[in-house]
Amino acid sequence: MPSGTASTQLITQHLEASLFPLPIGYRYAAAHAGIRKDKRHDLALIVSDATASAAGVFTKNLVQAAPVLLSKANLKASRGKASVIVVNAGNANCATRTGAKVALDTCKAVAKALRIPVEHVLPASTGVIGVEMDGSKLTTAMPSLVASLGGDFESVAKAMLTTDLVPKRAAARLATKGGTVTLSGMTKGSGMIHPMMATTLGFVMTDARLSPTDLKPMLQRATARSFNRLSVDGDMSTNDTIFLLANGASGSALTVKEMLLFEEALTHLLEDLAIQIARDGEGATKLVTIDVAGTRNEADAETIARAIANSPLVKTAIYGNDANWGRILAAAGYAGVKFDPAHVEIDLQGVTVCRSGLAAKFNEEELKYLLNTPDVRIDLRIQGKGKGRARFFTCDFTEGYIKINASYRS
């Protein structure tokens, strides 16, 4: 989505893998280590040739996977520096007896192969919870994985997928006084998606020169407006992790104004990735964008939007092309935000279906036709002086979701 000014030329892009813009100074590799039941790649590395500034945002679940805990510890020990992200799919390495050892041994194997400090390695895992993982499969695979490092960003984006149907990636370029800087990001997620954040692993790399103290608040604010406004099914994972690395390889240090534009680019990029997750939700047929406006503040708008997004009744109605606006109003009403129902207006696909809290006249068959599309929009407005507004992303709820999750471990 274009943004910024003529001098910044901020663009988020979706391109063929061969044309995908990548920041300078990073290498990538993926391999099959034997964690998955099938022969797909399940272990991957993202390596910054120069030590990078780093920041992370993690799940708020009280149950946290071993790699989440170790990544937090490593970021603290390194004072926000990192050289490598190591990620595996097929096993969450959570709620197991050996989880901490597996995560640490993996980091040690990476550090040894690349001759870097252990605390400069950031681990991440995704997959089934509560299943012991054979860490030797990861450590044994590491030397050959390091030897294969190169420019194959796409292989890493694919290696970390679980029930996802497609890899998810986005990029942005920002023209600065010191030259062009590039941000490229990848994410995975399809189910167990609910902020804060989701069964989501997201990695963003940039060649801009930024300090760890610059990165952390930027990432927190950008995540709050993107991944934390995303829900597929209302279930919060134990492994959610977003990393941002900045290695300075472009040579471009940003001015104060350019840092604001960089954060804007980062926010758009993460929002783009979050939308891709919602569109690829388990069993989903529709991306649903919810806009709420007119609340006392942004937090209230987000709370109402979240309630609508997580309502199974709203989500199944969208799947069935049913303009059942009463379900939307009801979800807003139990969100915990005070408002006068008599001041509520609701639009579906731009068609007003509720005015002043009551049914508006609309053509049911025409709206049913408009709802039968891959992109559905819900707008809820509270008439009055409130300036709060928020946008939220979700998807419809189908039989496919049940089929996938009824046999996830099979």
C-alpha cells in the first residue's frame, strides 16, 4: 500500500520470489532435519553478516515455549544485539521436559558453526505443543545448513509453515538522505491466531542503521497496530514471536524525521503480513476487515472490533453470506465498552444495515451477492463526538477449520 511522500517513496510490495527486494548483508538457508513427519524443510536460518541491532515481541500467554524464554534471555544478555534467527517447524518445543535444553543446544550449535556468541542467536519454534523434540536432529543438521547459506529468502519463508497454505512475505523501500534502505519480512500463521499475538512467527530484516533502543519501541508500536489486531480463532499461542533485525549494511543512518517514516514503513509491512495471515486462516474463504469508529478512544474501538472479530456467530454468518447484523451489534454490546446502542450504525460491504441501533432498509439478495466475495468489510460507527477508531483483521469460520483442527496431530 503506497504511503509517505515523493521523497520517501514508501511502497509495500508483493513480487515473484526472484524479484523480491532484500536488504543487504543477510543470508538464508533451510533444510529438512526430520522434525516433520513429511519430507518438507523444517529447520531454517536467517544470518546477518554483521552483528545487528535486534528487538522482539512475544506471546502474552502465561505458558511460554522454551525458545520464547531463551530469546528473551538472549536479547537481555546481548543488550539488543543478534546475528542469527534459527527457526524450526513441526514441534513447538513447549511444555516438555527437555525444552530448555533443546533450545539452548540448538543455539550453541549455531554459535559454534558461525563462531559467534551464543546470546547472539534467537531461537523460534512452531508446531505441536507437549511433544518431546529430539534436539540432536537440529544440532546434527546445523553444519550443513550453515554451509548452504545464501540468498534464498523464500526457502525460509516456506520452511516455517505449518497448516499455512502459502508463504507470506512483504517488503518496503525507503529513500533517505543517506540512500535507500530496504525492509523485508516473512511470517507464518493460519490457526491458533489471536493477539497478543498468534501462532505467529514473524521476522523482519532491514539494512538501516538503527540502535536497539530505537528498534524496541518501534516494533512494539508497529505490532500493536498490526499483529495485535489480528484474530483467526480467538486462541492465543505459546510461541508467538516477532523479531526485527537492523544490521546497518546500507550505511544509512536515519534522521529523526526518517525514523518516523521508517516506523510507518514497518507498520505497513507488518499490517500487510497480518492481513496475509487472516486471508490464509485455517479453512477460511474470506478476509474480513472490521472498522470501528466513534468511541471515546482508540482502545475502546479496538476492544469492540476484537469482540466482533472473535464472534463465531459473526464469522459463520459471513461465511454463509448472511447479512445478520444483529450478531455484530450483540458482539459490540458484550465487548465491555460503554456506548448507547441507539447511536450505532453498521455497514456491510458499504451497505447500511443498521441505523440508530435498528434495522435499516436494504436489499437482502443484493447484499447476499456482495458478501459472496473474498474480501468482506464491516463498519460500525457510534454517532457522536467520539474520535476513537481502530481497524481489525479476521476471517470467516468454516467447516474446514474444524476438519483441520480435529486431526491436527494425526
